[in-house]
Amino acid sequence: MQSRPSSPPECPYCKTPIQPGYLGVATYQALGTARWFDPGTDPLMVGLPLGVGGGEVVASGGLGGVVVYGYRCTNCRTIILRY
């Protein structure tokens, strides 16, 4: 587990402080997954099962949800995720 920085890191785009947190993805399945898709993938593929919809699994979780830790910049509305 990473230690918290002594001061908030800055956004690589606008250089303002960014907030630590996590992106939570609720799912309808018993075990949820967060997948990464190429830009050309149809957004409708996201909700399909992994074997049909594709995408690389970057995080998985139980009890119907997934948590991916990262940072967000409220100034330029950027999210930086770590997996």
C-alpha cells in the first residue's frame, strides 16, 4: 500500500492540487469488474459480459461493486486512476 503524500499532488495538466479518492463502479453482477476499453470501442459494449464485450480487466471486486483508487482534479475535471 502506498503512503499518503505529505502535501496533495498536483494535476499534471493544470497544476492545481488534486484530491485522493476512488472511483466506485456498482454492477448488477455478483462480482463486478472495471475494464479498460480502446477509444474506438462502442460504449454499449461496456455492459456486456467480459467474453462478449471485451476490454481488459483493470480491477475487480465483490458484493456487486468495484473500487479503483486514484485522484481527481475538480479544476479541469480530470481523473487519474491507479490499478
